[in-house]
Amino acid sequence: MPKKDKLIKLECTACHRLNYYSQKNKKKIKERLELNKYCPWCRKHTLHKETK
């Protein structure tokens, strides 16, 4: 993992569980990530947002 990339957690907006971990360069991308990912707890694709 390059030194500029930081590990972030992605939380499901429907059930509020932490399902995914990802990386992002915080110097290039200032806003929080929002991705449509599959939630195994909801059993459907939902919006996942970056948490603190």
C-alpha cells in the first residue's frame, strides 16, 4: 500500500453495518466516498458511505 493511500471503512446506509474496506488518497479526494455495493445483510445492492 503506498504511503499516501489511507484505509477507509464503508458502511451500509440501510442497516449501518461495516461491510467493506477500501483505500483512497486523501490529498486528491477530499469528500467522502459513496459507492453502490452489495450488502450481504440486506441481500441487495445499497449505497455504502465512508465512515470516520
